[in-house]
Amino acid sequence: NVCRFHWQRAHASSSSEQSAKAKTQKELFKTLKELKMHLPSEKRNKGKSSTVNTLKYALRCIKQVKANEEYYQMLMINDSQPPGFDVSSYTIEEINTITSEYTLKNTDIFAVAVSLITGKIVYISDQAASILNCKREVFKNAKFVEFLTPQDVSVFYSFTTPYRLPSWSMCTGAESSPTECMQEKSFFCRISGGKEREGDLQYYPFRMTPYLMKVQDAELSEEQFCCLLLAERVHSGYEAPRIPPDKRIFTTTHTPNCVFQDVDERAVPLLGYLPQDLIGTPVLLNLHPSDRPLMLAVHRKILQYAGQAFDHSSIRFCARNGEYITIDTSWSSFVNPWSRKVSFVIGRHKVRM
């Protein structure tokens, strides 16, 4: 009887452990399934998402969040006014008034003011909810970077460093000059309102123009430095209102090793890629396999006749949707006056339809 009692006790303990293990396993599979839903669409389209790739992506996101927090801590330590800047202060009502000049003229534009101390949204125009296809409540007490696709977060921070931002008052004042306002050029990010479409987060590409200003916080009765962004949604250049065929032009630069160095913002509606998607990637990988030998021959000619400009036969470039577009290109190069070697290659491309 004693043996039987111990056997039953051990069996009950084993059953309890198995039940707990099964429950844990079920929760694990559920969590992995949810994580896979947040993988970028291009990663899912390449086949069944592996557990390892999903976990790697999750780890990268965690590291990014940690880096974001460190970035804001650094700003809190150095939150003094950037030298040489006339940074005016505005109330929320005043921001709404001055940005309405842009948002009411273009239904694809919304304005958002992001605290440079906390990263939270201090103000966002009413148009944002309709443009991002979400409810306005999702922006309340939220950090703006939470709405960006993870791979664009670092781009956002690099372009919104306070010391690089032009002051809103300087750019809109009577004595403002275009040169002063171009201290910080526009950049591109993909933004989501958090709404899922067939299990996916729907991200939309935007052209972001940043400015520096102070915002008066009514609740805290104090001012804080903010980045005011005018965000304009980017549409395909081949859909209405289409970019005219003679205007479908963009430029790129690449290194002597045939790696993209810079991409003109005009390429975004024509190729579907944001500049950061192409910069740092090999040019050849974006071309049709049959056209790669041709590009290599062109590249050798560019290096051989350094500094000379010439046209060459068309090549097929793979757009973000996987389709190939034909481009006619005029090539030139910049030669370093000291080394007399090619520093970078310039391509002026025209999309042929």
C-alpha cells in the first residue's frame, strides 16, 4: 500500500508537470505566431517564416528600442538650446493654426510634433487618423517611433537630431532664406496606424520634413523642445495623379565598387524603394540577371574614361514590387583632384514606358 501511495503521488506529480509543460508550449507557439505576424511582408513572402528568423527579428527590435531609450537619455542631458538658433515657442492651438496652411491644401499631409525629451507625440493633426486609416485615440500618450517600421527608426533619429534641425520660426519668418531652411533635407519613413490588414501591419511611405520648435505644455506649465514634422504620403508615380513620362527622372551615385552611395528622392515613387533601402546595397543585385554583364562593361568603361560623360543602352531595374522597369541612363563620374581616381559614379536615369 505504501508503494502504491508513492507511485500514485509520483504519477500525479508527473501529470502535473506534463500539463504545465504543455501549457507553456502552447503559450510559446501562440507568442511565436503573434511575432510572425509582425515580420515585414518581404520576409514572409520568401517562404514560411522560420522560428529562428522570427526570434532574430524580435531581438533586433528589442535592441532598437534600447538604443532609442539611450538616445532620449542623451538628449535629456544635453537639452539646452542649440547655439545660434532662434527657437520660438508655440502653444498647441498655434501649432494647429500654422500647420493647417499645409494640411488643408493637401489631403495627403499631416503634421505631428514629437517631444525631443520623451519621444511622445505632443500634437498631431486630425488628418493623421484618416491618412493612416486608424482612430485618433491610438496616438494618445504614444511615442511616435512606435508607428514606424523598425528598419526606419534609426533613419528617423539620424535626421531629427536637434542640432541639425532648422528652426520653424527661421524658415517661416519674413527674413528667412531657402539656404537656411535646407540645413536639414527631407527624409522618408514608413508609418502605420497600427491597423492590421489580413494579419499584417499596413505601413505607408511618407516624405518627412522636420523643424525645431518649443512647445508650451499647458499641463506641465513649461516649454519643451520638439520636432515638428510635416508628413506627406508618397504614392506610386504610375497611378493617378501620374508623374508625366518626361518627368520620370532620378539620379543615383555609387562607389567604384558598384555599391549605392546616394539615391535621389525622386526615385521613391518610381521604384517603390526608400533611399535607405538601396543605399549600401550592390547595384548589380537590383538589375535583371541578363543585364548584369552589360552593367559591368559600362562600369569598366566609366572607370577607364574617368570624368567623361556618356549615354549607354538601357538596363532593367527591379522595382520593390518585383517587376522590372527599363531605364535609360546617362553616366558620369567624379574624379578626386588629389588622387586622380574616380571617387563615385553618377547615374542620371529616365524610366522608359
